[in-house]
Amino acid sequence: MHKVLIVDDEPMIREGLQTLVDWNKYGFAVVGTASNGREAIEKHAALTPDLILIDIRMPGMDGLQAIEEIRKKDAICHFLILSGYAEFNYAKQAIAHQVDGYILKPIDEDELESYVERIASQLVSRTEQKHNSEQTTVLLREEMLQQLAAGKLDADTARHAEFKALLGEPAKYYQMLLIELYSREHSLTMNATLKKKLADRMSQKQLGWAFSAEPYVGLLLKDYLLQDGSREQMKQWIEECCGPKVRFAAVATEPVREPNELLASIPAVRSLLKRRFMLQGQQIHLAGRAEEAVVSVSENREELSLETLAQKLYYMIDIGNIEGTGKAIQDAADQICAYDASEQFIKSSWAQLLTIVLNKAALSNPQVSMQEDLSMITALYLAHHNQEMLVQLQQRLADLTAKIGKSDSLSVMKQMTDFIERHYSENIKLETLADLFNYNSGYLGKMFKNYTGEHFNTYLDQVRIQHAIELLQEGLKVHQVSERVGYANVDYFHSKFKKYKGVSPSSYKSISGKSQSE
């Protein structure tokens, strides 16, 4: 509704004008009255009316003086002068103050209504023009900010005064924030909802502008530096606007003095968001600092052996070393990321590594449910961030370690000999045990010799040969036995067997076979 202020020193006229015209019909509402020019100025300042009906001759300050004062601050307010005097001088002054009409008393109802109808039409037209102008400004600003966020805004345009004008009052600092949303219950309206809610908040607090920057939501912040406290506050606002089911990652430029200077920072922001998996979720990262936290692929990267990483991890689980399991997971994570830090490669590598570990665990531990533990492979593919995935793996594999690990109150040497008994057929070395049990290999070798009376390699050979004898007695062929006890080369197995038993495996098998038949 448009607002009307009625000014006249006669109470009856003030009251009569409130009902003389059907103000509501023309979209008006009478918001106040005044009895003199000075009061009219005060009421104008408080009520900001669109139309003022004002008498000329009033005590203290007349109507023309009041209009002159009001015009100094308000160039668009409409005035209808009411006067009992048809003097040319009054009319001339009224024209100079851009008055819409000069109505003589007694007031003609039809004449007043005609003026009101015409002014109402002008106000409607002006409102529409203002709305269209504001809409044009909004659309143009949105388009410019989208181009800026994409790094495609022409540098000359970014420096142009017209672009700065679209951003409103100048600021000392500008900062751009791009926000990526993701959810397992994905919705096409997530971005639009966040943009609207953040736009309302930015407007209320006069902090800048929210805009669409698909696939992101963008914020251009004015004089709101994303530092410790303010960054936490912005994070809270985003979470409130997103709701509990929607996650986000956000990266901001460093603050700059001029809007066009943001162009230099945008590539780093977008690059980091493309590597969102390596960032911490539910956080606002600054492009310059977050770059250091994201693992880069080394040009001289070493070959990645998932089999070796899986073997080490499984050994830690097998001996019940929860701390060692955690270290093995982190070591594997570091090597995988150093080789290729893409989300697809990391998840694929972990899926392969876990499959190896779980297969080994299931073969030697009947209590391991493959269906249950393979669920962790499915879970890792649902992880939004690398660190989130690693925390999940740490917990799941710590549980598996506690479930099947062989750690107890036995001495370290007894644990080692038990480990050899379980894994004699694998390519284990003294260095393997030193790494598993966190000993220097030279020192461990001396301890092992003192405990068993044999050097590590000799002890391992003896365990293998003893199991080889059992397999030969079961009727397996020599080459089958050689492979099963950990000797890939049959000739090497022959030489080892003869060294410890004095005869070849085939001869021992023959002798053993005759003894059993007799």
C-alpha cells in the first residue's frame, strides 16, 4: 500500500480528508496527520509517505516552506496543495516545488479523486520500473559473479566501475567462498535452497552476496574476513542452512583489496574443490593454506605394491598388534596417496588391499565372516573424504585385530616362534619380524639365537623341513611339498632337505613309504 500524510491546521478538514476519498481503492492508506508545516516535516521523516496533502496557510511554518524543506531530502514524494486562495504567486511557487496539483477549498471530491487516481497510476508505474531495474541489477550481478567464480570474467570488466557498482558500497576487503554440497540422499534443490538461505543471511547482515556457481554455491564476502572466529561462525551458518543430512566442503580465496584481484585466486580454489576427497569435510579451507595439506603426486614416485602393504597389515592383525595395525594403515595410506591422490584410485587400491587382507584372515581364522568384514569395502566407497575413510578403517581393522589377533601374555620370542609356525610357508625374513615387533633386526637376531639356539634362517628352515616331512608322509609329490612349505625352487628345497636330513626328499619319501608298508 502507498502511504498518505494529511497536513492541515483545521481538525475537521484533517478528519474529513481521511474519508472523502476511498483511499484503499487506489492502493493508499492514511498513515498520519499533522497540524502545521514543522510537524509535517517530522512526520515525513518518520513515516516516509508517498503522497502528502498539505494546506498552504498554517501557523508557524506554512505549506510551501514545509514542501521546500522536504524536497531537500525527498525528490520523489508527491504533493497535493490545498488552499483557500487562488493566488498566482502560490501556484507559481507550487510549480517550482514540483507539486502534482493545486486544489482550492472547499475541496471538490471528484477533482481530488482524479488527482489521487493519476498519482496512484504514477506510483504503480514507478514501482514496476524500480522492480524491473532491481531485477536487472540482480541478474547482471549474478551473471558477473558466476563468470568471476569460473575464472572467465574479462580482466577489464572486473576492473570496470560498472562491475564495482553492481557490488554495492565499496569494501576494504573482498573474499570469495565456493561451497560444494553432497549427500547420500541427493537432491537437485540442495544448491538452490542453500543459496536462498545464505542470500537472506548475507542481506540481513550486509556481508555481501550469495550466487549460483554450479556445481557450487558461491559467496562474495565484503569486509568479512574468514579468520578463526569468523570462519567458525560461517561454518555454523552453512551447517544451519544445509540441515543435518547434507555435507559440505568449502574453499575460500585469500582476502584482496579489489574485486578484480580475486581472479588470480579462483583457479586454486576450484583445483582444491576438485580434490575434495583429500580435504577435511565440514570445514572452510583457505586456498593458499589448504594446498599444502593436499598430497601431490610425486613425479619420481616409487612402484606401489599393494601385496606388500597388505602382507604387512595382515601380519600386524595376526599378532594382535592394534597400534601396529594403525601404523600399517597410515603407511599404506601415505604410499597410495603419494602414488595417485585421486579419489577413484585411492578407493580402488584400498578395496584391493582389504580383499587380500580379509582373504588371508578368513583362511586362517574360521570365525571371520567374509560377508561381515567385506562390508567395510562397501563402506569405504561411501566415504566422502580420505581422512573420514581412514578413521573408519582404523576402527574396523582394530576390531578385527582384537577379534583374531594372537597377542597374549607370552614373551615376544614365543610370539615370534608362534608367528613362524603359522606363516612358515610365506616369504618371511628376520627384517619382517623386526618390523612387526618393533626391534632392530641385528639385536633381534641375537635375542632369537639366545632363545631358540638357532639363527633365524636355520630355525625357519627346520620348521619348513619338519612340515615337509609331514606332507611327504601324506603322499604329496616333492614339487608340491616344496611349494607348500615356502621353497619356490625345487632344487633349493632338495639341497636344504639333504642338509638337515642327510637324504633327498624323494629318497626320504621312499624310505618312509617302505617303513609304513612294513
